[in-house]
Amino acid sequence: MNPIDAYAQSVVSGAVPAGKYHRLSCARHLRDRAREATSGFPFRFDVERAERFFRFAEKLRHFEGKQWAGKLIELQPQQQFRLGSLFAWVHVETGLRRFRTAYNEIPRKNGKSLEAAIVALYVTFFSGEKGAKGFCIATKRDQAKIVFNASIRLVRANPLLLQRIKVQVASLTRDSDDSKFQPLGADADGTDGLNPNLIVVDEFHKHKTRDLIDVMESATGQRLEPVNFQITTAGDDPVSPCGDQHDYACKILDQVIDDETFFAFIAHADIEDDWLSEATWAKANPNWPVLNQDDVRNLARKAANMPAASAEFKQKRLNLWVSASNPCLSVDGWRKGQTSLPTALQRATWRDELLHERCYIGIDLASKIDLCALSLVFPPTDTKPTWRVLPHVWTPEETVKDRSHRDRAPYDIWVSQGWLRTTPGSRIDHAVVRAAIVAARSLYDVALIGFDPWHADTLIDELVREDGFAADRVLAVPQTYQGMSSACLRMQAEILEGNVDAGGCPVTAWSVSNAVANRDGKDNLMFAKGKSRGRIDPLIAMTIAMALWLRVPAKVEPSYQMVIL
């Protein structure tokens, strides 16, 4: 068995201790191996490409440390898995590399800078692309030079490389094919005219803005196989470029978002682990067998007695985002409850099974320029024991592309699949929401309609005065602890148990994965829009519906009494 598959299997089986997202990265690889070259997955695994990179890497020598200096580099199993995956997965038809971004979030002292230097040399000078241009970027040029200087020392320690690559103060070059690798800081004077095929982002968590990263990514457009190789430890600010990237990586591994070109690997302790246990240290550090373990023990002893040192230890040595807000809903529980409905016909059949059943409608009109959500929530019955949700989500047509980039969400794909609806222009016309409610009345037994009173006055007035809905069936659900806490707690419990089924809607799954908790002193719960990683409008809409059911679950007479005007 090749070392990439072998490592993935050993992690998934539990033979190698690993945190959740470390394990999910390996599970993703095995899942992809089972479906390679199938319909909808046009990639194959070419182990020879990985082995070619391994042979290159293991001809290089360590250049520092009493224990290592002068010895040939031997890639550790987790490095073979991560770096081998980057080079082995290719497109079936073009043969081009599958992964364009490789996000590697790993604790300190696990060899990230050295391996980044190896990748930089290989991609820039030995991947067969003439005129290759590689850049290591960081917040300061001095930081960017850490990986660059490691590359220089690798070249100088290998006579064959030194014959081929010219070492200069600010660059490594090869004149025969005009290839070059150099450091670049965010403090550089200009980045116009660059055409990189390799970007190494060092210590991603230190980047306060995405400006340089976005400029460099946009400059790769003329390259067939660009690589954005990102290395970092956990940060302390979830609302940051690296925080966004971490969240995006987690959503891919949680199967909330599909991005086949993004490789994600996060080595970490789990939040419930005993952070002073040596087993936890081994679990968080994938290079534990060759790590300076005494150094970790000494730091842990210090951290045990100093609060400031404990935060540093958890962040840098256990790769925990110490200041991050933890998600308050179970993505695993949500996925467990879903019926898979990949085609429009399957979705229509599923909806037909709900005809004339009792439901509660929740509406979130919080924004006319982002998302607007309406959820029909059907309580469990004797024959259908789960909560079923029919979500309707709208977004302005003109801004789909820009907001897909801003929100790190594949809005355009969801639109093409029919999960997300668009309205003309740059703002959402609430008339589409009104029309959906009117249509629902003829299809389902609508018990109550709930809304956030802050934004819905006009719509509710139109529903009552013009569409004939009884005023006592259209109710305000204030977005306060009193109005929403019971519903949030019930929704949290039902999702955890896998008892909520939205037909596999990826937009709703995304909103569930984004949710962050607000709690008061009495342990009341609110899903916090201000703190959440992304939009949670579909979640809010179905929780409003839940609030209606909790208010009057069985006291509403069937159907609406039409108001005669």
C-alpha cells in the first residue's frame, strides 16, 4: 500500500491519534479514492507523481540542529500524506494538479517552514514549467525570508542543486528556463506585473488583511497549475483572514461546502481534551515521534501555573483557536438527519409527500441585499418522526458573484442547483416572499406565520389586508431571549439528535455550521448574527417557526379562516 493511503487508513481507524479535522482530512482522501474517475468527480490518484516528489525531498539534507544537521531528510508519514496528496491528485483529462490551494494548520516545531522550502524548490524549479515564478509572502519581508532562507540552505547543502540554481541575496534563479523564487512582504513597494505559479503563505494567522494574498492569487490567472501553499499555526482572532480560511477549511472537511481544488489539513487537540495530558500533546502534534518532547513538557509545566502561558501553549502547541467562539450546533447531527435529494425530481417528490400537512412558517427579512429566508417547518407525526423543513432562500441576482467571494460560499453553484433563488437587480423584492406564502396556503395546512417585527411591517400588512390572512395567525416573534431562547434550545437539541431534515439543502446546512451562541446569565440561548462566521438567515427562519410551534403546538384550528374584505 502506498504511504498516503496507509496513513489515511491508520488515522481513520484510530491507530494514529488525531483531532476531528485531522481525521476528517484523512477520511476525505479515502472517500475520494473510492470515487476517483467517476461521474461528477473527474480526478484520479497518480501515486507515481507523489513518489517523484518524495525522491526529490529525500535527496536533500537537514541544515541545522545537533541531531539533524547533515542528515538526509526523511519525510514523516503525515508529511507524505499532505504533500503526496498535493502532487498525486490530478484531473482525469488534463493531467493537471487537482489542488490549487493547500491549507496546512499545524502546531509549532512540526517542520512547516522546512517542508514549505522543499515544496518551493520543487514547484519552482522541477515541476516542468518554464519561466516559473515562486514567491514566499508574509506580513513582513523578514518573515517571508524564513522559508526563503531555508530554501537557500537546502540548495547550498546539495551540490547538484547548487550547480543548477543560482543563489543570490534576494532570489534563487535558474537562467536556463528563467525560473525564480523570492520572498515578498506585505510591506513591499509594489506587486504589479507578477505572474506566480507558486505562492507560499507563511504564518497565515499574522496577516491582518487579505490584500497581498488576493493580489497574488489574482495574478496566477495565466498559469495552468498554480499552487497556493499555506502554512500556519492557529491564530487568536477568528474574525481575520486566517480565521476565515480556517472556517472555510472546516466546512469543506465537514462536507458543508464542496471545493475539490482546496486541500485542507488541521492538526489539533479537541476542545474537550485534557490539555495537560501527554496523550493530547501527541494527538495535536503529528510529528510527535521526532519532536523535542522535553521542550513540550517544560512549556506545559510553565503553562499549568501561568494563565497567559496556558493560552500560548494551547494556541501554539495544541493548535487551538483560544479566542474563537465555538459553533453551537452539531454539524454531524445535522448531516445525520438529512435526506439526500440531489435532483430536482427527487426534491419535487419529497415536497409532494408533505402536501396538506400541518406546518409553521418562519420568515427572516433581515437584509434586502444579502439573503432573505422563509422556512416551512413540519412537526413530527406518528408516521414521520422527524422535523421536516422546506427552505426558501433568495438573493439578489446582480451581486451573486461578488458576495460568493466575500462570504466564502458557492452561491453560484447553489443557484444552478436550485437551492438558492435569485431576484432581479441588486436588492431583494419582498413580493417574492409574499407570493411564496400565498402559494404555500394552497398546498399545506399553514397553522401560523412568524416574523421578526423589525423588518416585516409592510409585508405583514399586505398579507392581512390584501391576501386575506387572519391577523391572529400572523404573529411577531421578537429577536430577544424571551422571544427566541426556548426555540433556539429546542432546535439545538433536535439537530444534535439528527431529528431535523431539510432535504439535504446545502444553504441551510451552511447556515447551521455558521451559528455561534449568545448566552445570558440564566443560560438562555440565542443564535448570534453578529458573532456568526457567515449568514444564518435560513436557520433563523426555521427557528422562528419552531418558536410558533412551542407557543401553540396543538391549539390552532386547521387551515386559515379567510378574511372577507
